[in-house]
Amino acid sequence: MDINKENWLIKEEGFDKSRIEDNGNRFLLGNGYMGIRGTLSEYGKEQLVAVNLAGIYDKVGDSWREPLNAPNFLYSKPEFNNTELSVLSINPKDHKVILDFYEGILYRESVFCVDGVNVRVRSERFPDMDNVHLIWEKCVIDADSAGRLTLNAGIDYDIWDINGPHFVRFEKEIGHDGSVSIKGFTQKDTEFVHVKEALVSVSLLNRPLAVKDDEKEKLLLHHGIFDIKAGETVSFYRVASVYTSKDTDAEPAISGEAISPEIYMEKKEAHKKWWALKWDNSAVKIEGDEEAERAVNYSLYHLHSIAPRHRDSMSIPARGLSGQTYKGAVFWDTEMFILDFFLYTEPRVARTLIKYRIDTLKGALDKAKSYGYKGAFYAWESQEGGFDACSDYNVTDVFTKRPMRTFFKDKQVHISSAIVFGLKKYFDVTGDMSLLSEGAFETVMECAIFYSELLVKKVYGDCYEIRDVIGPDEYHERVNNNFYTNRMAKMVFTEALRLIDKLDTIEDARKEEIIKKYNVKALKEIFEDASRKLYIPAPGESGVIPQFDGYFDLEDVSVDTVRGRLLDPKEYWGGAYGVASHTQVIKQADVVTCLSLFKDEYSSEVLNKNYDYYEKRTEHGSSLSACMYSLLACYCDRPDEAYPFFMKSASADIKGGGKQWAGLVYIGGSHPASEGGAYMNVLHGFAGINVKDGKLVASPKLPKNIKKLEFRIIFKGIRYLVTVEKEKAEFKPC
Ligand code: IFM
């Protein structure tokens, strides 16, 4: 597949202070172990510099438990004739930052004019994709007249945290071989993050660097002075490693010998090869629409960068590795929006994501128990061990500054169905049933038990209801019979029944264990009954399905009318007194999400009517919304209407500027669910590829500006080249 690599560059020309925050997300680098925000090397915590670590959390006082940020090992602020070369202090004459997302390398070039002398700083950096503890950087500085260049490069340990500071003490070490190291300990003295870096400078003078420890500024720096002539360059190469108390592999040995220009070049070549291989499996070629091609592949770049390939049981937080927003927690975003990309391009990662849920079953059992239920109620915001990090007060009222009681943790019971749905997709797409004996069977049984516990039967009546829940639309709390929740619960019962029928395929010893643990026969009866009698809201005369009981009785006003009622732009729309709560205006796709999952059960007329009804009433206040509308629009045979929603989803991070606040809580960062949703739009929507009766089927719906789609997928272990043109899709094993 030929790729137009020019289209795979994200460029920022000229320095604009107001873009610092967004660029941190747009130029993000990552390797699943760490995410390095796309900030400049002279930036500090005010510019939201962060090296965000996966799967290691800490809590300070009463504030939210959040993932740790490591000390910034990419800091540098050189000086020329005693003037700092920093965009924060001098407006650069020329400035560009380029992310080559085909190669996964971030480049920067700035020219500063210091007393009439043009001084140029060029750098490039990339995280190691094989040894995920490492990151590599090269920096070259020159000037068009002679002058004194001072190098200051090292570790900045004044760390940006939302709810920190997390490190209560630091241990520093200065090697005699060009390395420095700093180990930050949290209040639990056994927990630490260790950052070590080695740096070599290369210049005609070949002068060794000294080390400066500036305790006040919290900088541990390599330092050197070079009197350079016009055109002469001073370069430095560095490698840094991050290692934490959570790691079980060996810590990389970093010393002056770990880095040299030759080693750097070797690593860079290996890095480019790594990415070329990834793209070979996953790039999406969109003929006729370069902007769409760029946006969707950029989204995939992000997903590749945050995939936990270094573990066999780990998931992806809702804001990826772009920072501490949403507490670094894992939401339903993973199974419902992100998973499909990995299922079809790198099933091993999909397995790792699913395994995380299997391994956190204990947390889900405990959570259900704490509410008086049997079974598995997964964490709405899952951290280590399945601990639910979701607070009872998720939003701060902008007027009173008081925390507002929200019920996301207690009432978004649909979370457990997402886990079962993820597992079901894993089985259907990979054909790999090995997880069944590795805890998947128990996971599905426990989720089904949980939903059977939620069923309520009226004395007069023979159907079951699920009451007092929050559906995907979080603006309407504590409703009864949410269509999405009930239909997904039914799916859990049917999946549990399907797996019970597969019990014989599990090897004997495990099967024995399972039979001892569960009364499978009794469960089968319960699930059959539940699945038959669970009330699923149906389309009324108008063809529209009520999102929940009483939804149509709410005030029917437009999204703009509701927005017009806001007294403060940051005001929260939901909760008890939110402007949307008593209206039909919803935050994000809810009925529409459900219909896009179960489209085959409804007529085209019903799909169309619901799409039209809910589209007008949706704020799209969540980045999870647009892709579901795009999917349903395709299923309604309206691909041209699907297209803008797809572009919204695919562009969430390339454009930036999304919603940054929920009440007074900062929610900025990158949007993996939106990125994954964009992939789903291409795969399931435009190419129309889905699994039916164990086989791949395709029913393409290309919007008018897309001439042709081309990409590779893996289905049941076989790789296919998919080509879609007009109404035709072709799969060729490749
Ligand atoms: O999971 C979502 C939720 O549906 C809407 N609020 C943000 C969460 C994290 O993306």
C-alpha cells in the first residue's frame, strides 16, 4: 500500500502561547509504558510538561488517586551569550515543531535572534518501542556568529500534578560517567519512580560536562560552556530510563556508555522499522480524501502509542497517557470504542486489554458486594486491581464551588455489560477461545449473576425491569429501564448461556473447578428466564424508542435553548439541577449507541426515525458521541450524514480544542475512545465490515468524497487486504 508520507506530518509553524496546552496532546509520544506530552524542552510544569506512567497510582490526602508523572528527563534550556534560548523568554524568529507520525518521531527547530546573532536549536526525540523504559533524544545547536553557548540539560523534578505532589522525598545520584539519576518516593516508602539519564555532548572542543544540582529550581543538570565559531555545532545525545517499583523486569543499566551518536542512529533506524511494520498491518488508505486519511491514521498513531504491549494484562485509560485527567482510570471506553482497532489489527493487544478485566474480577465482585449484590459490578473508573476510583462527587458546582453528588459509580451499571461485550467480540473476531479457561467463563457468569440481581418484577406483571440506573447519557441520572442498559443486560444473559453450552470445550480440570463453583444448571434456568422476560423498551407509534421510562414527558426543547439557559459556560448540564436534566436534551449517543450495536434487530424505518429524533436532541458533550451517530447513519444508508460525525471523531486530537472542563474539573487530554470510534466508522460503517454467524460480512456505504478504502485486517488469524469501492468490498488473504 503506498503512503503519502507528507500527509503524515503534524506541523506547527510559529510560536503561539495559547496552543501550548493543546500541543501537549497533539505532539504526544508514547510506548504504552509512558506518555510524553508534546511540550518543548525548556517548558516546566506551568506548561503542563508530563511523563505520564501507565498503571502506577498514588493518592495525596483527600484528593483523587491519580497516575504518577515521572520527573522530566527531557529538560534543557541552553543559553547564548548568557541569554536563554527559550520560546518563553524570546519570541523566536523561526519556530516549527513537527510530529512525523509515520515514524513516531518529534522534531523541533527554533531560531532565536540574540543581539543580532541567529542561534538555531534543532532536536528530535522518540520513545523506545522495544525497551519501553527508554527514550532517546538528539539536539544540535549552532549560530551564524561566534559566541558563548552554555548547555543546561538534565532532569526537572518540579513535577506537574493535578492532585500532587506525589513524591515526598528524592534520592539523587551523580555518576562519574555522564549520568545523573533521581528517584522519587511516594508517601508509601516502597513506591518509587526512578529516572536516570546519560548525556554526551559532541563538539569540536569535546569538552566534558559538569553536573549542577539546583535544589531551588529542582533541576539536576549537565552543564558545559562552549565558545563556538560561526557555523560550528554543539550537539548532545541523551538516553533516559524510567523504572518504577511496579516493574518486575530488570532496570536498564544507564551509563555514559549507553549513548553515542552511533548508538542513537542505530536506535532511530530500529524505531522507524518498528513503526513501518505497525503501519503495514494497520494503515488506512482513503482515496479521494487526504484530510480524512490523515485524521484517521493520526488517531491510530495515538492508539499504537498507548497500547500496553509490555504487559499481558493491562488496559488503556480514558485519556490515554496524556496526563492525569480522569485519574488515569479505565472506563467502558476501552471495550466499546478502543478494542475493535486492536481486535482487527493486533489481537495480542486486544487480549491484554481483556485480560485486565478478567484479572480485576475480584474488584468487581467486591464492588457488587458493597452494594449488597452478588456477581460482578465493574468499576466505572477502574484503577489497579479493579479499584473504583470514581468519586461520589465528580463535578464541582461553578456557583457554590461545592462538590456535587453524582451517581456515576453507583448507577452506571452498564459497565459490566461492556466487559462481556468486549469478550464476545474477542471470541468472534479472533476465534481464540483460550481465555475461556483463563477466567473469561467466570467473568461472564459473574456479570450475568450481577444483572440477574438487578432485575425487578412488579407484583402484577410478568416482565423484569432494571430500575434506578444511568445510561450512557450521563445528564439523566437514576432513571428506570434505560433502553441501552436493558438491551446490553440481555446480551450478557445470552452470552452467558452461549458459554455454558461451550463448557465441554474447557479442559477437564478447569471444567471440574467451574462445576464445583457454580450450579450451572440452575444458572442456565435463571439466565434463560431473565433473557426472555427482561423488558426492552420498544419503538412507540412514532417509531422512536424512549431512552428510559418517562423520557418523552420531559420538556422538549432544542440543545441551543438549553445552552442559552447556562449562567456560566463551565456549568454542569446534568445532575439534580442541571439545565439538561429535566429536558429531552442528552449528553451523548444512548439509544443510538444501542441501535448501532443491535441494528439487525430493527427495521430501517426504526433506525432512521431514532437517528433523526435523537440527533436533534444530543449535545455531543462527550467525545464518545459522534462516532456512534456516524455508525448509525451508515446503517441508515446515509453515509454522507455519517461523514461529518466521523470527521469529528477522527479529528478530536489532531484539531484539539475539545471540552476542557466539567464544572470546575479539568478534563483535557487526548481522546482514545474517539480515535477508536473513528476506526470503527471506517471498518464497520463505511466498509460495512461486521461479523455475522462467525463470518465476515461487508455492506459498504461510502460517502461521496471517499472514492476507495484500502486497509488490512486480521480475522481468525488470517490477514486480509480489504479494498472497498462504491458498493463493493473485496477481501484478499495477504
Ligand atoms: O466514559 C466516558 C463517559 O461515557 C462520558 N464521560 C467521559 C467518560 C470517559 O471518556
